[in-house]
Amino acid sequence: MNTTAPRVFAFRYGVFRLLLTVLGMGPGLSRVALGADTLHVRMGWAFQAKVPRDRITSAEAVSGLVGGIGVHGWGGRWLVNGAASGLVKITFEPAGRARMVIPVKLTQLTVSLEDPDGFIAAVGKS
């Protein structure tokens, strides 16, 4: 077992930061932590995932229009973001599990990060 502390990456927030904070999904309750063995993503009460790191097949920067701000998804593809920029798409194989109010399948996760390049470099699978 590796006892190295996970590297924590902050979610990027935009104009909806205050609203997401009031709704329990703000910076104080949200983070992306990349450990030696596990990726842990949490956006307050609304989304939580713990996926073995060896299931990550890629992590890449993405840009363009997003389907909203907050937690959205279906069919294993999820967008968990506080902003429309700083987006990183993480792909998993085999699929992992996440939890919203109920457990959901997780094949692809897009998150908005303050340091997307640092996260992609830390994953090492671009």
C-alpha cells in the first residue's frame, strides 16, 4: 500500500461560484484528489467517485460548449464542473462507479480544474 498523500486539484469556478457554494457544491466541499492508487472526485453532496487509478485510460484537455454548470450526465458520461473552461476529459476502462443520489456508471468524466495541465501531467496518460 502506498502512503503518499494524494495530489489535490481545485475545481475551477466561474460566475456561478456563489450559487454553487450556497447549493453545497462550492470549493470548500469539492475537489479532485489523485493518489497513487485512486482518483477521488467530489462536488459537495451532488457527486462523488472513487475509481482505481489503473482504470484511467486517458486524460485530455477539452474546449468548446458544455452542457451546463454543476453535475450533468447520462449513460456513463458525466460533466462535473463549476466553469466552462479548464475542462479535462477523463476516460475509464473498465467503467467505474460514481454516486449522485444513486450509484451511476462512469466511463467518461469531464471536470473543470484550476490546473488542468498539471492534472493531465500527473495522470500521465494523455
